[in-house]
Amino acid sequence: MATNLPQLPQSIAHHPQPTLSDPSDPRVLHNYAPWVNVVLGLCVFVLRYGSPRGTFAVHWNLFLTGFVIMFAALATTIAHDENVSRNPWSMINVAAGVWLLVSVETIPSVPLVSVAQTTLGALIIVVALISLVLEFSRARAKRRNAGSSPQVSG
């Protein structure tokens, strides 16, 4: 006993599968790392209020570095076009995190602020590197999918 199964319409049968660079695909890993760096930059900015009043250089260092980190992280989210060669903002956050680690020695402060500055600097570097890895992997997937798009025959 043969059963006649209905044929799928041509538009459904040849519908391409969503790719991992397709933002509508729920499997896409969204890059929330810049938002974490916005919060960490705000922590650096607020940390200046935890430093003693006599350390003018520490105040300005934390103020400017926190501002740069927040600005670069927000710019990463705004300029998120999956084109890493034109999106240097995460690298700016890596550099700012390295500066926080270096400035602990070059602009000394009280031990509590130095420990917080070192911790925040390390976290900012790690989060910015995660953001870069996600950007590179998404750009690579986009290039790979563009080169191997299936041909629809009709």
C-alpha cells in the first residue's frame, strides 16, 4: 500500500538554513562583553572617589581612564558592524586595562585603591579580549558563509 505524501512547495524545500551570523537565529552568541566593560569603566570612574583626597594624579588617572573605557565600550556596541578591521574599540579597552595595571606602579596610591585598580585592569583586559574573539569569530563566520552560500535552483 503506497502512500502519496504531499510535496513541499518549492519556496520551502529550498529555503536556506539560518547561519550563525544571522542575528535572527537564536543560536547566535551575542557579544555582551562591551556592556560588561561599560560597567567596569564606571567602577574605575567611581573608584577615584575611594582614593584619598591628597592624590590629585590618581584622581585624574582614574577619571580619564574610566571615561576612556566607558566610551570605547559604548562605541563597540554602537559600531558593532562585525567588521573587526574597522572596529578598534575593544583594542582601546585592552590598552586602557594595561594602563591601569602599569599606572599602579607609576602613579602610586593607597593599597586598597591599588588592589581595586589592579583587579579592574585585569578584568577589563579579559573582557575586552573576549569581545575581540567574539568579533573575529563572527566576522570569520560571516565571510565563510558568504563564500559558500547555496545556489537555489528553480
